[in-house]
Amino acid sequence: MDNQIHIENYKIQKPESWAGSVDDQQLIEKIRESDFSNKQINEGRDYCYFLDKIYYTSNSESNEYVCMAYTLNEPSNLERASVMDVVVEENEVYHIHRISVLREGVLIDKIPDTKIKVLDSENQSSGGILSSNKKINITIKDLRLYDILILEDSRVKAFTDRDFLRKEFSKYVWVSPDNYWAYGSYQFTFVNEREEPVAYKKVFFRDEQGNVLKPETHHLKKGERFVIREENYINPVDASREIFPFIDFATESNWKDLSNYIAPIYEEIYNKSSLKDFAPKLVEKLDAISNQDEKLQFAIEYVQNNIYYIFNADEMNGHKPQEPSVTYENKQGDCKAKCVLLKVVLDYIGVDSSVVLVNYHTDYYIKYYLPSLLSFNHVVVKINYKGEEYFIDATIRDEFGMIENRGFIYFMHYLEVKRDQELQQRKPFRYPYYCIDEKVEFNAENKTGKLKLTTVYKGNRANAMRRYFKNTNKREVIDSWNNFLFYSLNYSNDRNGMDVRNIFKDASIEIISDDKKLNEFKIEYQATVENPYYVDPQNNRFLMYFDRNVIKASARDFLHKDLPFWHNFDTEKYEINLYTDQKIDTEEKYTVQESTINNPYFDYTSRKKITKNGATVFIDYKPLVNLEIPQEEFETFRAAHHTVADSNFGLGIDIIEPGLMNQLKFSFKKRFK
């Protein structure tokens, strides 16, 4: 076997005694044909003869053991099996116990045909992310279609002094297996060898009718095992509409005890040294700012933009926070380090704040998980200022504005790093400003249209647009707006296939202003359009402007039995003006149609002003966000969005063609409409 690097990240050895052992003959006997296996294979489904997974936890290590045998009947599966990558964390070792194939009834050891390389894992290796993860690349020669591949391996992570949380607390989430595979035998075992009891909670399991069962919580003492066994098994979960059943295993605890465990660790770091001692130049700058609002803005932006974000990918919760003096001196740190420094700065200027633990990616599931500090993978700063709560992510760059004008971070659950805390849930949020405030003017005269869009972005939108204009080629920006307008003006239906640059002549886009205190970013787009009217197949002409961003397709199309809809839309305001030198139908149904929607989750109005040569619509959308829509209320919520989509997201005007015959035709149409 060709080993290119020392064997420090992987080993070839027998499994641990708690995993059991299986000899070659027993292995062959486990790979048996059956009516179930033949049915799956005949249907073209890949088949796993057996899968045995064991998770072992102790106060010194965790170990994930897997033994499985599956078919290589599909070329794509054969390719994936021939070259595999296994990523291991710091202090994690990949143990290979067996690599074999069963070919025409003969068991063949493939370890001699296996080539192993250990590489640095390049995933997320830039942008301030430091990772000591390694990627173990495994190449197996001479695998053949219709082989049965047998893999037996373990991933062992030994806890060092830096992994103090992992030593103290265990957390593991088992998720029911992929429903692509059919399994002759499936078994999962959790082995607790910790001194402390481990609780486990079964969530989103279902009865025979598919109804979700109430969560169950049980406990494992040291030396006890939890086992799930299935025979001739295909996971019945509807992956597009249902959450996979899962079991959360965690060292038995409660949120109050956990907060009392973590708070002293942070308190010790806060009190290591004073800001005046380690950052006199920063203190001098802070003292020079007399306005408290501006001082707070400066403090936040200093930490966000001047301290480089280093994300240690091994385990965010595995290390104590870096001292703020070190973070300031080195001008770099991870999320904990940056947040601790920000809090120390805020303490100095007299602004109440605290560090809080969050997990953006699994925020929905935290309410189902057992209490565990290992459920969080990120920290942010909570600021109480002038009677309002704000959350600041110190790792984000290029964000601006007084605190009330800054972007909003979407998440629901957090644990404050203070003593005697419970898991908290944020209140729903209503923006105090419009994230998008846009005025559209389209004037058609003779055969030419003059188009101007003036847009003010605020909050998250301002930050995003500021970055977009900074990092994107000007021509690409203009093309993006041209493509958007191609659909908004309905040209996609009468000049599809045309180059948008030939439709929107002399298109330009400019930054009009950028207010870093109000966090307002204002731009203006202008273009000339020849033949500005949309012409339908009957040669009727229209001026139309419908902004499809106003339609929330994700709300209209949402379908899920278990997940509630997460409401996170921006406030928006539009004024759309369409004017022409032609006579228009001032009574056309959709031209004059207005709407008013008031429900617990958003207010929406469209108001019209009609003249003989044009019209204006004023659209105002104010959602209540950062909340889940209860399933029993969702269809009413969806119906309201359908109302918006029913021609209430823009404006269209019908042109009355000149000439006596056209006038008679129009009068006749109106009379018998």
C-alpha cells in the first residue's frame, strides 16, 4: 500500500472491543440475498446489505464507528467509492478497520489496493478562516460494477485541555438514514461511558398514519446503550415535506446550570485588564467623541472593521475566549474574541451589553434540542440602548449606521452569557425604516421612453448594495438592472431573445449619496427605450411596470408539514409613475384596482392616482418579521400574498389608439365588457 505522508491522521487497525468483531465468514453470511434485496436491485435502487453505526462517548474521547456493505451497481456510485474524502478535525484520527469487496461470492481484501493521501482541507480556507482540519483522500484501485463494497472504519477524537467543554459535556444528534437507500439491516447504537448521565430526546418520529409523535426524553447511565434496529428498511420520510426523525443526545443539564458554568469563564476574561491599560490610543479616540450615539457607532465599527476575523474551524466552543488585550494587540480574533473586545469597549463608554450564544444554522431546532452549550456555534453581542434591544455580529465587516439604522440579524433563540439564565427567544421585529424606497418614472413620448429609477436602500440592504457596487464591474451592474427591467416592463413577452443592451439605450447607474450614519445608500438608474410599449399579439399597446420582487414567491409556494414558515422580509415602499402622450383607458379594471391588506404579519397597501395620460401607484409593505407563522394561520397568510400577486404589485395602463374606428372599438369593448 502506497502511503504518501506519515500516519498521524489515520491508522489501520482493528476496531475497539465495544464495537464487537466480525470475521470474514460472518461478513459473507450477513450479505445475503432476499426477496427484499432482489426487489430493490431489480428496480434499479442501490442497496445496502447492512449498516451498523455506533457512537461511543467518554470524558476523554468520542468515537464514531461504522461497518457497512453496499452495492456498486451504478457507475456514479462506483466513481464515488473509488475515490473518497474523509475530513478529520484537530486531534481526530481516522481508523480504517476493513476495506473489502465481495465479488462473485469471493471476499477480497482491498487494503493492498488502497492509496491514502493526507492533505490540508481547503474548504473554507480563505477569508479569515483558519482550519487545522485534514482531508484524507482514499483511492481504491480495481473496483468493478456489481461489486459489493465493505467498509469498516472509525473516527476517534481525543479531547485535549483546550476541549474543556467536550470533556465536560457531550452532544450528538442522530438523524434517520437517507431515504435514497434501501437497507437489509440498519442498526444504530449510542454507548455512554461518561461519568455523567446522558439524556436523549426523540423528535419528529411518526405513527403508522404519519402523524408526528410527541417528543420522548430518556436517560442513559454510564455503561448503558441505546439501540435502534430495522430490517428490510427504507426510511419513509417525505424529504421535501417532512423533517427527518432525529434523536438529540446530550449530557443531562439545564439552561440555568449551563449559564452558570460558562459565565465565570467569560467574566474572568473581561476582568483581565482595563481598556485604558491595553488600548490607550483607542480610549483617546473614544473620549474625543462627545455624542454618545456616534461613540457607540465608532465602537462597533472599530471592532468590526479593524480587528481581523479569524475563525478557528476546529470547534468554536472548544476554547476559552481570547483575552481582549491580545485581540487588540494582534488585531485579530475569532467571534468570541471580537465580541469580548466589543463588550469591554462598550463597558468603557457606559453602554449596557452582553455576549450571547447563537446558532444561525440550527436556530429552528434549538427549541427541540436538550439544553447544551454545544448546540451553539457562534457568539454575538446584545446591546441595550435607549430602551431597545440590538444584536451586533462583531465578525461582519463593512456595516454602517447609528445603532438604530444598522442591519438586522435574523435568529430567534439565544443564551445570554450571564449567571442564572434560561434560553431566550427574541421578540418579533418591525423595521423603523424602509429597507427599499424606490421611485420609478417612465415617460413615453412619440416612440421613445425615458426611464429613471431612484432608489434608497437602508439597513441590511444599504450594506449589501454598498458592497455590491464596490466589488462589481459597472457594466455588470447595469446589465443586472437591464435584465430586471426587461421583465418588469413585460418586454420578455414581446421582444424575447433581444439583447437587453439594445433595448435600454445609454443605460447608466450612479451612486447619488452614501450616508454612513443613516446607513442610506441612494442610486439612480436612467435609460432610453425605443418602442417603449409592450405590444400584445392583437397589437394592443400597454405601458407596464410590475416589480416581481414585491411578490414573495417563497411564501406563496411554501409547502411543508413540519416546518413553519420563517417570516423575514424587508419593509418596502414604491412609487411607480407611467406617463404617455397617448390617451389611456382611465377606467380599466386593473389600472384602477387598489388593495388593502392588514393581517398580524404584514400590512400592504396599493393606492392609485389616474390621469388622462398616465397613472401612479403607491405601494407600501410593512411586515412583522423574525417569527414563525403558525401552521394553522399560514393559509390565510398565503392567500394575502396571492392577493398581492393579483396585479397589485405594479401598474399597467392601456393605450387607446387614435382614429375613429379605434374609438368605436374601444367604446364597444367597454359597453359589453
